[in-house]
Amino acid sequence: MKPRLALLPALALAALPSALAAQAGGFADPAAIDAEIAAFTGAPAGSPGGARHPVDRRLRMAACPQPLALAWHGRRADMVRVECPAIAGWQIFVPVNAAASPATAIAAARPVPVVERGQILTVAVEGRGFSVTQQAEALEAGAIGDWIRVRPDAQRGATATARTGSNREPLRARITHPGRAVIPVG
């Protein structure tokens, strides 16, 4: 029994710095956090592009002695991470309406395709110390950096097809330049 009783004062002392910080500096103002998020996203809470809801007023976070750090968070960048960068800081994650996420902005500003479906491309299979090229037909349109499906062209690569026994199965290649794609190996 004595080890458990001795543990209680230790836990109370460990929690003391955060409790003192909350009392000394008060609590973080949720309205101020909402304003920071609105400035970061460019839209007020509850509107398209802003936070889905205002920060919960029941949260009791210690007042932050430094400016808050905000960043996009999540696989689809559909949340804002709000962090107090102080030593005994805190962080919260605020869901954002889809219109504000960088993923949506990137999709809206999608680059213009440089390869059209049906276009004949030069496809290079590249590895350490070698590069082999062959003509192929683009089965999809794409911009530089996109991965698209291509089918080796039987007429232009007849000798390579005869040697390898290729049955013209579609492959995936990354567009590097207009009219050129690469399949990296190893």
C-alpha cells in the first residue's frame, strides 16, 4: 500500500507546472484561436473554406506565451493543426470544410496535360547504368509528373517485341517531358 500512496504526491507534482501555467497566464481564448484559424484558411468558421465549427469553448488550454503555429494536417489536408510551441505547449486539430484544403486548391489548378490519349510516346526503361527506349501509345492523358498507362507500339517496336515476346500489356510510366515517359527500374 505504501508504494501507491507515495506515487500520488509524485503525480501531483508532475501536474503542477501545467496547472501553474494555466493559473498564472490564464487560459487560451478560443475566440482568438478561431481568428487565427480564419486568417490561416482565409474564411471564417462555418463558411466554405473555413473551420467546420468554432473551437470548443469547454477546452481549457494554458495561455500560450508565444505566437501559435498553424499548419495543414491529414492525408487530404482537411484539418488545421494549431500548436502552442512553448515548452509545456499543447496542440489541437480543427477540421476544415473541403473548400479550404490545399488538396482542393491543387486540383483546381491542375497543370495542363502535355500528353494526349492515343499519342505515340518515347518510353525509356531506366536503371543504374542503362536506358532502353521504345515507342508506346498513351492510353491516358497526363501532365508532367503524372503516371499514365502506356501500351508498347507493335509497329514501331516490332523487333523488340519479337525478341521479348511481349504481348503488348499496358504498363505504367511517368511523364517527364512532352512526348517522353520513363519507367524506372530498381
